[in-house]
Amino acid sequence: MYWPLRVVLAIWFLGVATRQEVIGSKKYPLQVIAQDYSSQVHRMYRERVVDGMLGIWSQWSTWSECSRSCGGGITSQTRECKPRVEGRHKRKVAGGHCLGMYKRIHICNVQDCPPGSVDFRRVQCEQYNGKQFMGRAYTWEPFTDAGNECALNCRALGFRFYATLNSSVHDGTSCRPKEKDSPLKALCVFGVCKTVGCDGVVGSDKRFDTCGVCGGTNNTCRLVSGLFTRPQLPHGYNLITQIPRAACNISISHLKPTRNYFALRRNDGSFILNGNWAINWSGEYDAAGTKFIYRRDSSESITASGPLLEPVDLMLIYQQPNSGIKYQYQLPIPHADPVIFPPKDMSIAPPLMRHPAVVPSITKEANSKDSPVEASRQKPLFPYHNTNNNGILETDNLGLADEAVKPRTKGRRKKFSWKTTGFLECSRSCGGGIQSSVIVCVRDHNQAVVPERRCAGQEKPVVPAVRCNVKPCIAEWVGGEWSPCSVTCGEGVQVRDILCRQEITADLIMTVAEGACLTPPSPHLQRSRVCFLQPCSNSLPGSGMWFYTDWSQQCSEGCGTGVQTRKVHCSGGEGQCDLSVKPEDSRACSSDKQCGAKWFTGSWSQCSATCGLGRQTRNVVCIEVIGGHQQIVLDDNCRINERPALEQECQLQQCVPQWYTADWGICSKSCGTGVQKREVRCLDEHELYSTECSEQKKPAIRRSCNSHTCPQNLDDKLPGGPGQEILPASDSNHPGDQGPADHTASNDPNCTDKFHNCHLVVQARLCKYKYYRNSCCQACHNKA
């Protein structure tokens, strides 16, 4: 009857032990294990904060050494949670727990690595070169197509596999953010890919706005954009506009491909780009405190991040009618309200991290004659400016309007006042909109917003609305006006043109060059439609009329003879029109371009190797259409540089290890059955030793040889006799052992060698024996 009580006591004891273990095991972070999470958090807060059990954070440590010397590394600093002491005896009263973060991370050494530096991830993979992996050494290279980029995934050179050599790469290794189009940089930290904001904080999502302000809202600068469309200019260099000092985010491009070229000139007359009738190559050019990126391929463009430290003249080298030039840049607003644009918080930036400069401030120069804003108001920026047809349309956004002058108060000091805190969202996304100001009532001593009734005794300032989003809208394809119906009665057709139009302002829409529309026209924009008018008086009920479109513009063949087609339609439906007068829907067409010879290839042959790398070949011939028939002609009639390959590598499967044999050695006996030996090795496809060859297929390493019987009239005990091995003499200092030489044998026609290895008889000094002297007469005679 006591066992239920024992179970309850055991459960209570385990619950207390678990709570103590959870609370006292770790300091970072606090862990809570409970079914009712909210009640546990409330109880933990009461015990540690209300009851005085919360510890005290120490000072932040110094920033750690950067994990990389260039290319963006990681640095961190930490702090410790220390027990709080109180009383005269400095007794510890805290439980050693703190609320807040104990570690923070920052990016460092963001400068680019020197040219020719090895990729950081490649360096980590190459550290495993030559080390044993699965019983073999490999050469490794980075592999970034695996699932986890922050693991060290490397691929073995020459093989079709990769391996994870380490669970995480070094901190600071670059990785790809989850958002493919994100401008933020991403680095691996503790094995996890984290984004790095423009403030340098790991995990931050702050980014530069179009004004170059980190975390900004695009309200600290104004956009200046222009279209230069004057077609005729004097030949040579022509000034288009002057880009003022402090301009940033500069973009210049042609609306269509052209043979005209841009040029950039300094104030002193020297050229930055394409000066003195010399056209530069595409590349990067440092000047005016920034880097101009010049691209010259199918079209021409210039971009620069800025800001400019001096004004730059944009010029055009005129050679043919101008097809349109589009340029834009941004200028900082001289009077930015510090309440609307607070200064950047630099509290957690480490000392070795340098924040990028945005644009040079021109606040102090706003009233001087040298400031770009004032200069632009005093003199025109464009040499072709006139009131009738200037060829230039430029708009700018002057940004925030000056705050209205507050009325002076007499007598007692006012406690509340009206303040402009910002502007509402722009009424249009492009083409020029309006932003209305936001005016609130604030307390003077702390600038806190209070109800408007507090400022009822003061006159509310009137701040004029400002222009915004004045840049022209993106050019789009639109349908033109429909033409009149093609018939005066019955069913006809209406057609219209598809035009490329751009909305410059709300009141100005221009038809621009087709190259300004970056995408093809939508298929929903119809160029033709059916129109119905009153029935024709001479038409019979149920009768139809034939309608047809224009012939297709392009011939079906690019050279020689082809076909043109058009569509034919019966207005009365199928079977309601006279087929005898049906218009043709196809006709022959020919191109002025003669069809030249072309390369034709046959099929690839079988691979020359059943395993490993082999070769495949095929036939390639030059064929030309002559008199409507295809004929094989000489290769010179086709373009040699476009000739297809005649052979290529192939590999059906990897080769398995196999046996290799060497040549047979010398037979151990000249007669009476000797033995020959040879070397046999098992090699893999890379000709390295292997133990995976089949022993059953191993070639023989010994075989018998010289199985013919030895002569019987020679004593078996004599050297070289039957059953004895012929060995080379080990002593060459006794020439007399050869016996007397027979000088008369040279004239004897019967003195010949009867064996092919008589040279061994001579080397063994056996010519002194009659049998060998007769059998190897010529060899023994020559030796003598």
C-alpha cells in the first residue's frame, strides 16, 4: 500500500534535481525546461531579477585577431558574467547568470587580396593534398555545389567524387546568401552562412541605399537624369553635359548601338577617357577620386560609384547621327535634417574596421559660389540649351524643402513648437511626383512628439511640397492608334503600330528609339483586329469573303530559294467562300545570298579502348549545293576555322587492375630442358601497384626451354656437358685454357657454327674441348 507514496516522492525528487541541474549547469545561455513556458519565464525573472540573483557583465574584451589578412575576415569580442557582491564583507549574492549577449562578431580586413592570390577555400582544400583519405592520397580542389557551403567540401582532381574533409570552413570564407540577387556579402561563421551588412556587422541586413548611406532611405541625395536626343552635331568632340563635384552612382549609356564614342575630360582640359582621337579599350580608369568602368562591346557605357572630387565633362565624339544618350547621377542634399537623418551609430564598430565613406559633405559650401548646387543654378550645364528645341530633357530632385521660419515668441519661453519631421510617400514611382511634408508638435527640451493641441497657440508652418521620383519612367511598348476599317461594309481588318514610348513627366510622353525598350513587345499587344461594319447590299446571305494578311517578311531559307507564307481567312466560315478564287497562301522566294559550302559530319566510331581513355574518330566532309544537288567539294571551300573535330576522347568505363608481364629471361640450359623466368606485376589504371588482380588469371612466371637432348659423346662430368649449366667464366686471366687455336680452320668451308648460342661456348672457355670446337668452329676460330 506504500508503493504509490514512493512513486510520488521519487518523481518529486527527480523534478528538483532536474531544476537544479538546468539552472546551475551553464551560464550561457539560460535554459528553461518546462511544460508551461510563460510561467517558467515569469518565475525565472522573479528569482533572478526581483530576488537579486542576476550577475554583472564584465567589460568587453579587446577585439580578437582577424581570421584573414584580406578579403573579409571575422573578429569578435566577449565578456563574462560575474557574480554580484554586496555588503561590507563583499559576500557573493548572485547566482552567476546574466541577461544579454556575451559575444559579438564583426567583419575585418575587407580590402581585396593582392592580384594572383590563391582563393581562401582552395588553400583550405590544398592542406589535405598528399594526406591519406580512404586508404589513398589525392589532390583536392574546392567543390561549391554541395548542399552546405560552409562545410569544407573538396573534389579529388581527376575523379568524379567530392568529400567533406572538415565539418566547417575557416571563419571568413565567402559563401552565397540565400537571396540570389542580394547585394549583401555573406561569410561562413561557426559553420553557418551569415550575411554581412554594410555596417560590417555579421548577421545584419543593412545595405547601402542609392545615396550611398548605410541603412539609409534614399532621402539624403537627389537624382539628376537626362536624355540628350539632338541628332545632328558638329563632327568631332562635343560637350554634352558637366557632371558636378560630389556626384555619385553615375551611369551613362547610348539608347542604341552607334559608331559615336563617349569621352571624359577634366577641368584642366586633359582627358580621362578616349582623348586625342584615341579610343581606349574596355577597362577601369581611376580619376577624379573614383573608378570609371568603361565597357565597349555591342554598345558603350560608363559607370562610376563616386563621389567625384572634381567636375568632369561628358563629351561625345560625333561620327554619325546621334541615336540618343541617357545619363544620370546623384548629388547629396546640402541641408539634411539631423532628426530625419541621424548620424551613424559607431558604438560597436571595432577599431580595425573602417566604414566606407559615402559622399563628401557640401553643407558648409551650400552658400558658396563653388558648391555644385549653387554652380548649377548660376550657369547652364548644357551647351545646347535653348527654349525651342534644345535636344536635352533633364530633371532633378532637390530633396527636402527648407523648414519654415518659426515665429518668434515674446514674453515667456515657449515649451512646444511645430517641427517638420519628414515627408509622406511619393505620389508617383517615376515621371515626377509630389511629397507632402509631415509636421508634428514636439516638446522643446527633448523633441518628443506630443498631441497637436499643445501647439494650438502657434501658427503651423506651411512647407511647400517637393518634387520626387523625377527620373523618367522605363520605356515600354504600347499600341498606337487603330487604322480605319479596311472595308466600307461587312467584315474587315484594322491595324496599328506598336511603339516604344517613355513617360518623362506626367504631361510629357515621348516616342523614343526602339532600343530604349529593353524587352520585346508583349504578345498581348495585337497589331491587327477584325472590324464589322453594316452588311454590304450586294452580298448574299451565307456568302463569305476572302481576307489575307501580308506576305511574311522573311524567306524560309537564308540563301538560295525558299518559301514565303501568309494567312488566308474566310469571313463566312468554313465552306462559305468560293474555293476557286481563294488567294494563294504560299509563294516561292529567293535570296540574293548564295548558299556556300558547309561542313557535314558522320557518326562517331566505336571507342578504341574497352575501358579507360580511348579515342573516337569520324568523317568530316565539305558539301556545297550546286544546281540543286549536294556535292562533296574540297575542304578549302568551307571555313577551315569552323571545321568540326575529327576525333575526341572517350571512356566507356574505368579499367580494373590487370596483370602486366615482362620479357622472358635467358634459358638456364642450352639443352636438356632448362628454365626461363619473367616478372609479373598487378597494376591499376594509373599503373600503380594493386592487389585486386585475380590470382586465377595470373600469367606464368616460369617455363621450360631448350628441351632438345644434349650430345651423347661428351662426358657428363666435363664442364658444359649434359645435365650441367653453362655459366660465364669468372676468371679471364688464363687464356691458355682455350687450347691451341686452329689457324687452318679459317680456310675450311666446313668450319661453321652449328648452334645459335656459340658465343656462350666461347665465353665459358669450352673451345679447348673437341666437341665444342667442332660444333662452334667459326666462333672458336674468331676468338683465337
